[in-house]
Amino acid sequence: MAALEEEFTLSSVVLSAGPEGLLGVEQSDKTDQFLVTDSGRTVILYKVSDQKPLGSWSVKQGQIITCPAVCNFQTGEYVVVHDNKVLRIWNNEDVNLDKVFKATLSAEVYRILSVQGTEPLVLFKEGAVRGLEALLADPQQKIETVISDEEVIKWTKFFVVFRHPVLIFITEKHGNYFAYVQMFNSRILTKYTLLLGQDENSVIKSFTASVDRKFISLMSLSSDGCIYETLIPIRPADPEKNQSLVKSLLLKAVVSGNARNGVALTALDQDHVAVLGSPLAASKECLSVWNIKFQTLQTSKELPQGTSGQLWYYGEHLFMLHGKSLTVIPYKCEVSSLAGALGKLKHSQDPGTHVVSHFVNWETPQGCGLGFQNSEQSRRIKDSEKHIEVEVRKFLALKQTPDFHTVIGDTVTGLLERCKAEPSFYPRNCLMQLIQTHVLSYSLCPDLMEIALKKKDVQLLQLCLQQFPDIPESVTCACLKIFLSIGDDSLQETDVNMESVFDYSINSVHDEKMEEQTEILQNGFNPEEDKCNNCDQELNKKPQDETKESTSCPVVQKRAALLNAILHSAYSETFLLPHLKDIPAQHITLFLKYLYFLYLKCSENATMTLPGIHPPTLNQIMDWICLLLDANFTVVVMMPEAKRLLINLYKLVKSQISVYSELNKIEVSFRELQKLNQEKNNRGLYSIEVLELF
Amino acid sequence: MGEFKVHRVRFFNYVPSGIRCVAYNNQSNRLAVSRTDGTVEIYNLSANYFQEKFFPGHESRATEALCWAEGQRLFSAGLNGEIMEYDLQALNIKYAMDAFGGPIWSMAASPSGSQLLVGCEDGSVKLFQITPDKIQFERNFDRQKSKRHFSWGGRILSLSWHPSGTHIAAGSIDYISVFDVKSGSAVHKMIVDRQYMGVSKRKCIVWGVAFLSDGTIISVDSAGKVQFWDSATGTLVKSHLIANADVQSIAVADQEDSFVVGTAEGTVFHFQLVPVTSNSSEKQWVRTKPFQHHTHDVRTVAHSPTALISGGTDTHLVFRPLMEKVEVKNYDAALRKITFPHRCLISCSKKRQLLLFQFAHHLELWRLGSTVATGKNGDTLPLSKNADHLLHLKTKGPENIICSCISPCGSWIAYSTVSRFFLYRLNYEHDNISLKRVSKMPAFLRSALQILFSEDSTKLFVASNQGALHIVQLSGGSFKHLHAFQPQSGTVEAMCLLAVSPDGNWLAASGTSAGVHVYNVKQLKLHCTVPAYNFPVTAMAIAPNTNNLVIAHSDQQVFEYSIPDKQYTDWSRTVQKQGFHHLWLQRDTPITHISFHPKRPMHILLHDAYMFCIIDKSLPLPNDKTLLYNPFPPTNESDVIRRRTAHAFKISKIYKPLLFMDLLDERTLVAVERPLDDIIAQLPPPIKKKKFGT
């Protein structure tokens, strides 16, 4: 769980930060020490743990530092550029910058980049790159021009991938952005055009990048407040060609698009980014940490004095200019779990309680029936699942491809084939996302539900039942079996869609009123004549029982939601009936009880509907009651515990018949009324009227 | 614009006959429709679905089958056992030939169009060769003994050719036979299941069969099934139960990728051949769309390349365009329902305020009532005298009336059947009417397609079906043949519309396709021919004084042609230049009657089934931006605005469906309506469907 700790200010000394803020904060060769370059003339070395400066160097009056000082990790020296072309190298012992090594270069420097384990690189404003050693050997060497006129470098970052230095820099020209990836050892420079997607006028405000084995993941914060991700291959397929890169939406509207102040973005680790800027509503600036995998806000901290819109992150420290002073906020990220990712809510609880253990931990292999002995393999599978999920999400974010349907179909088929081949492979999230595209159907991927049934994944099954129009009755019935048999405790852990369920536990006040009204409803229908007076009486003896039965839902809410999905699904009676016979009797009675409960709830109001967003209709309930009884009557009738239910159902049918007979009567009288009405409207066969045409 | 007293007449008790068969001709884009009274109508689908020709019915000639063969030749067969061919030029029956097999139930033309197959009551299938001017019996197919009935096979109710012409399928009662055309012997006999929803019905009638080129036979039967058979093995492949009642008709598209069936419940189902899964080559027949445009049995269906056509007992002819086949989404893509004939069944004597109604086998003469009251727009005035039914004139013989007319003075009535022409003299003595038939009609006046009296009732104009126009002088109780305009040599086209100028000098006659001819009655010679136009004439009339001929065409264009000047009038040219309002052109019923106001020469009165319009030629024409029809009277607008927004088309949609509208005198109109509800009330009750319960 990511968290920001208490902030502290590095120096009481007011830095001479210009309107653009600091020039840079860079690491030095000692873990706790950082080089801070202000936008004027000074470089200060801070020790963060002591919160005090260790040294300070300034250039002469009239000179100005143009490139933040960096540490050459190989030699422990510091390097800075002033007046664009003058390079200075010094170490801790030096006092005066005027006296230290100086080299005047033939071209203007954009940045010096230095990371642990390799020599620093010098990036010139024209896009050329030199190693520091090679440059110092001949400072006046000719520097070639790489980027075109009017193209300006906006941002750059230096990585070491498998001991190969890789430099990426972003340029901008007339609102178009280009990415250059320089493999320093092989001297391969690849140029990419960054496509901005739909919103052409958005300006990219800030960049950050992280790297894995094959890709540089370039994240950008646009002026619309959204974070986009672009994957740039490190080893290009065809370096000669100018290639285009598509960005995909990662996070929506994390900061206000039209913020006056600067916004900044930096990647903290694979799953977290820190964003500096004003959130949508508040005007005060905030530092917020987002989990990009779950798209949740992890934590945020208000910065009331305003920032310069710059953010650096080294080790466990976030650096920013808060007001006039340099502020450090330590940042920590524990292993993330679903509970944590779901938001801050659960986190406020004591982490010691074992509530958390109910939630799936994405980092540790769990469940899946796989022992720890092959945890290596399971981690590999988990990794690939996660990778697929990211890829699918990226693809879905694009969506506008013309062959969207076929690609989705092929993807699902491919995934399912792998699921069948590798039993432990089950990219659940990915499948859920694909189902929710509304383009899948049962016939396209019959294996999907088969696998979900095998895994007893009720959430996925519910989703399938809701989305697929063509589920065969046998599969519907298999789903029903699982929904009825799955234990309440395992249901508790699932996250089923509760849209169709209304909180039945809230007792409605109308209960008793309706009881009385049924007598009035039976206009023209005399229950006394009916042969089953006895059972009526028997029922009337225990009115309390009945009300109790009618008001409490026989199944838990989650199971009710699952059963409602079954009720909503399409079926054909002849095909469903044989499968219904396979369901155990106690489950049948449970389902019948639930249906009867729904019926009673239905009849509570005049429109005969259930509350809720997408509740089952009365017809669906009645059809299913009939179906279940048709299929299992002989079994149910033998069960003593079902007797009361059957009597209730019998009464229900009787009341239905009477309702329908009333409706048919009403229909006839209504038709007569309509006829009368028509006759009134009919002016007869002959009339003389006045017509005026205008 | 004017205030009128309108005699709103609803006592025209006209009920169209139910539709029995339709046959679509792809070559000419025409549809032949036969009704239960034996009438055959030809609709030109290219000319805005205009009913351009009709053949009057005959009591003993119930048409059971209709088909096009040899391109444009139309054949019918019926329960009198005869096969008939229609002469589409002269509009009479070319010949009738007894097939000697008892009543004929089905007929099908071979794919090449050179052979005709009929299925008879006695179970025989007879093959006829179509010769250029007749048909010739070729042979009988082998009859099979029915095991169930211990007699020769049941009647052949449906027939279909294999597209290669080598085999035929014949549907009978309880079985379908497949015959080899070459040998004439049965290859297979497929027994149709009598079971209907588990209950064994007495018989299963195969109402329709369709033979596809891949050897599949599709059958529809009285048990509500659509079944697919393999003709090679004689086995049932697939069965769809689609209705609780009979499925009575089937029609397959030429491409064999879709077909349509009609049921006795009034539903039309569309089946399409669609791939089993996306991008698979395996296809299956799927019931795609149900349409409920009929209240009664759908006796017949047809499948044009772009539309499903259906007709049945409820007398509507319905065109349901297939949206995926319609390229331009214009008004042609709209559903069309044709209920009323596109010709006038009513004539009117202005002088005596009489209306003559034409029915299939009788005429009715009514006298309109009167009122002394006045009122404002929309008022119904109290009647001082109600309308009287004066006369009920029954025809002799089984033939339907083709046309009828009452003279403007009210003292002559003329009507004609296929074989006889009748002229009656009426005498009015106070309230008594005496009727005297004028006997001894000359031989050439045997059959008339259109009859018209001159304005002064002294001349009778008769368009005979040989293409000749006869002028008869009427005086006192006798008549004298004056002249006959013979058709131009070589043409035999019948004239179906006549118009005479009020001064009696000019006679205009129009055929089904050729232009309008104008004759000089005084000099007894052809005066001129109006330039030919692509669309058939639906109504025409000659204006008083100016002798301008106003012609309405089926594409809703209206022309005004000056007979004395032999050219279109300036107004007509202006209209053509500016074009009609798009809503005017989108009306889907043709103009069936045109008349003029005696005192307002600038006015043209015309109507179709859903509106009545006065065109004021002195006002500017509406453009597409102006409101064509404004049902609300101008309220408090100033005269200036009213004058600015006023345009030439004054439309009233109060009376509908409007079968006839004419001006009786300057301030009185007569409107004959036939409400659809009144027609439905006279039809047999439809199959009752329960609304509530099961």
C-alpha cells in the first residue's frame, strides 16, 4: 500500500528559484545526498536524513547555470554546464567553481544525464549525444544536428537496460511530439511520432517513463488532465522507418485540465505514479499517488503554498518546491493487495486484523490449487495474465479499429485455448473485460462458460448470463446448479453484480394492507366454492408463519443476484425441462422458495413489479415456478419440508387463475366500452358539414 | 379560399374482395394480384405501385393460382378447372382451357417459362406446353395411390419447380411428392407429420412448397410448420413451428438467400440464410423478422428483390421493403398498404344530387339529403332531409361490373360487364322513380372499359376493350350511334380513362401506357396527342371555358395542357420548372378524380385517398421550405403574413379514406368516405388470440 509520510523542508534558506522553479534535483554517489541546482547560479548538495546542506557552489556573477548539476557515478565528481556551452567538473573538496576544470564546447548542451553504472551522457540541444569521456577528450569536436529546425527537446531520460545505456528524448514541433530512442552502444537512433489520438489539441504537460525488458513505458500527462501511456520498443523492428506510436488512456482526469500552475507526473514503480497538480474540484495543489493497475487514488497530500509544477523522485523521496522551499516527502509502497487497491477505506483499519486475508493478493500466488512447490511457474503465469490484461486494456481503450469484433473474438478464442492447455492459467479480469465489450456470444466462445463452470467462477457466469444472448439451456441449467450449490461463505468472497437485487430485508409497510385487499380483489370469484377449502383454512391458521416467510428472503443477497441472472436468461421450455430434473431436490425447494418469495414481493404493489434497477418480471418468476414444478413435481411432492411451499404455490396458482379470469372479463367489458365509444365518435352514415379551406 | 357545405357520405358499403394470389414479375417489376371474386389486378411497382390494369371477376371463376410465364404472359387457374391467359394489351381474357382434372389448386411455370404445371383436385399433375398463342396439354405425371385414403392421391395444393427444371415438388394433403419431369414418375414421397403441438390433427395440408437449387424443399403446412426436406434422400432436415394456425403461403427470393411465409394469424415471417458463425461458410436458415401487418389470413406472399409482398383475407396488399436491400433511404423504403382500387367506383349527378355506387354485382343509387342551416368551419349541420336509397340494380349473370356511370342530368345510367352493355333510362315523378332498360344494344357495344356522359347528357362516350371509342347520341328514350374512333392501326391498347369538355367539343382518352389522345367531337377527328410521359395517367379532366386538360400521373405530377393551343400552359411549365413540394410527391395514393369550380377558373380540385386539395393557380407555388399542409386555421395573423405564407395548395385531410369527392355546386361538395373499421367489421372474424393467461 502506497503511502506518503510526513513531509519536511530541506533548507530554511530560500533558494533563488525563478519562475520556472528549480533547474533540477539529481542523485549523488552517496545514497542520502542530492544535488539541487537552482535556476540562478547555485548548486547545493543536501543530506536528506540530516535535512541540511553539505556544500554549496556558485558560478560567477553574470554567468548562469543552464543545465542541472549531476554526479558522475564513476568518478564521484560533479558536472554542470553554465552559459549553455561551458562545462565544469569539480568534487567535494573544491570551493570555488571558477577554479575548477572547465571545457568550452562547440554546441549548446540540453542536459547531462548520469545514472549509476555508466558514464554520463551529454545531450545537445540539436539532439546529438556524446559520452562525457569522449567529449572531454576533444571538447571542440563538431556536434552534428539530429533534430530538425524549430524542433525543441522537451524532456529526456536515461536508462540502463541490460547494461546498455538507452537514452530517450521527446521533442516537440508545431504541436506534434516525437520520441527519439538512442541505443548508446550500438548508436542506433530511432524516431517515433507520438499520435495524440482523438483529442488533437491537447498539449502534453509532463512526461515520465519506466522501463522493462522490452519496452519503455512512456507516460504523459496531457492538458486534458488524463494520463496516457505509450509503449516504445527498446529494440525497434525497423530503425530506418519513421514509426508511429499510439497512446492509450491510463487514468482519466487526475488533475484539472486548465490548471494555472504546472502539473507534473513521475512514475514511482510499476503500478504507481505520483501526480502533482490541482485535482478537479479543489483549487489547491495536491500531490497524489495513483495506482494505475486498479486506477485508484492511493493517497494524496495537499500543498497549500503552491508548487513550481516540478517533481523528482529518487529512492524513497519525492522532491518538490513547496512555496519557496524545497520539500521532501518520503514515499513508501508496501506490497499491494486488492483490499488496498480498492481504496483507502480498508486501509484505515488495523492492518493486523485478518480481514485483509480474505482479499486476493495479486502478488502472491494463492488459490488456484497450485502448491508452493511450483510457485515459480505460477508466478510466471500470473505475470503473463497481468501482461495480457494490460495489453487487452490498452486495446480496448483504442476500440476504433474496424475489425474490433473479429479481434475480440480471436483474442478470446486464443485465451481459452491456452486456458484449456494450462489449467492454472485463468486470465479472469481480462475475460471479464472482453465479455463487457458486448460483442461476444456463447456460440463464439462456448469454452468460456465451460471453463468458468469448472472454476465455479460465479461472477463470470453471471456476467455471461447477462451479456450472451444465446446460451443453451443445458449451460443455463449448469449455472443454476452452481448458483444453488455454492456455499454462502464462498459467495461472500465473490463480487457479483447486485443490480437486479433490491434490499428485501427492508420490510415494506404495505404488507398487511395487501393481505386485506386480496379479499376485495376476488370480485366475482368465490373461494368458498373451491374444493380446497381445507387447505385454505389450514393456511389461515398460521398467518404469522406466512408473513414471516414472506418477508424474509430465503437466500442471501448475492445468491439472489445470481438467481436473478438465471431468471433473466432466455430459454426454450422443451430444452430446459430435461436438465432441470438433474438438480437435487433440496436445491429445487430452495429455488422455489426464493421464487415464491419474489412472487409475494411482486404482489405487494399494484403494478406487480419488484423494486430495483433490473428486477425479474412477474412473468419470468411464474414461468420458472411452472418449469421447476413440471420438471420435479414427483420429487418435490414427496418431500415433507416442501409441503408448506407446495400449498402456498397452489394458492398462488389459484389466485393467478382468478386474476386472469378477471382480466379476461375486463377485456370483454372493455371491448364493449370501446365499441360504445366508437359509436359515439361515428357521426353516422351521413352528415352535412361545413368545411373552410384556408 | 372558400367555405363549403360538405355532404359527408359513409353509406357506400364497399368491401374489397380478399386477396387470393399474388405473382411478381421481375422483368417488368409488375405484380399480378387475384382476388377471391376472380378479379385480377396488375400493379406497376415502378410507377409508384399504381394499379394500372384490371380484369373483372366472375362468380364461378375462383382463382386459386396465378403465374407469369414466357416473360410477360399471365396465366391463372381456378376451381372451375380452367387455365386462362390474360391479354394485357386489350385487357380481356385471351382464352380459357379446361385441364380436365377437376378444380385446379395450384400452378407453376417452369424456370424457362415454356411449360406450365397445374395441380388438380383429382391428384393429378398436368404439364402444358406454352405455345406462342395458346397452351397445349403435354402429359400427366404418374399419380400415386394414397395409403391413408385408399383412393387416388389427394388434391395437389402446391407446386414448385427445381430451378434446373428437372424435378418438381408437389404438396398435397399429408405428403409431398417429388417428380422427375423427364420420366414423369415420382421419385420420393415425403409424409408430413400430422401432429400439432402433440395433438394429432385430422389432416395436414401442405399449403406451399418451394424447391431450391441445392435440392432443399421447403414446405409450409396447416400444422403451423415450416419444414426443410432433402429431396435427394426424401428426408426431413429441419422443422420450425412458427404458428398456432396454418402457414398458408411461401415465396423464395431469386437469390435463394431469403424467403417469406404467411400465416393464418396474419403474421408474415422472414427467413434468411445466414452464416452459422461469423466468417464461416456454412449457412443455415434462420427466422429473422416477424411482421404483423394483417389482421386475417395471409393467403399469399411474394418476394421481390427489395420487398416482401403479402395479401390475404383482410384485403390489404402490403409491401414491406427490406431495409438492407433498399439502397436509398427515401420514401420507397416505407411500408405500403394498398386497400382501395385506384379507379373511381362512384359517379355523381350534380343536377339531381345523386350518387351512383358501383359494386361487384350491383349498383346503388342514392339521393343526397339537404339542410337549410348554416354554420362555421367544422360544424355538423342539422339535416332537413336525409339521404335516400333510391335504387338497387342487380346485374344479370355471373360477371362483375367493369364500369358504370350516371349522366349529369340523372336520367341515364349505363354500366358494362365483360359481355354486355346496359343502358337505363330513369324517370322521376315526384318521389317515384321508374327504370326502363334501353334494349337492342348494337353488337359493337358489348363491353366497355369506361363510360362517360357529356355535360348536357346528350352524348354517351364508351371506351370499348377493342381500343375503339364510340360516341352515341341520346335523345328522349332512344339512342343513335354517331361515330367510332378506331385505334391507330396496329395497336390494340385499351383506353381506360375518358374526359369530356363541359362544352362537349373535346374528348380526351388515355390508355395504360401510350399518351393521351384528344379528339374533336364536332369534327369527329383526332385533334392532338399529349406528349408521352413515363408514368401512367391516374386521372384527367377538361376545364370549362379554357378547355385546359389537367392530367395527374402516378408519380404525383400534375400537368395542364391547353387543348386549343396544343401545348402545355404557362402555369404547367412554371410548376415543372419549380417542381412540386417534396411532401406532395411522397404521397402514396394516386389522384383518382379531378374537377373544377364553375365560378373560379383558377381552381383545380383533386383528391387521393387521404387528402382533398384545391390548387389555386393564382397563388405562388410552395417550395420545400414552406409548410404544405397546415391543418390549423390562421388565428390572429395579419393579412400580410397570411398573404405571404399562402400558397397554391389548399389541402384538407379531414375525410379519409376518401373514395370520391366532387363539387355539386359552387358552395357544395360531396365526399364519399369508407372507414377501414367498417370494412373490417364486415370481414369474417380473425383467429382469436388470447391476451391473458395461457
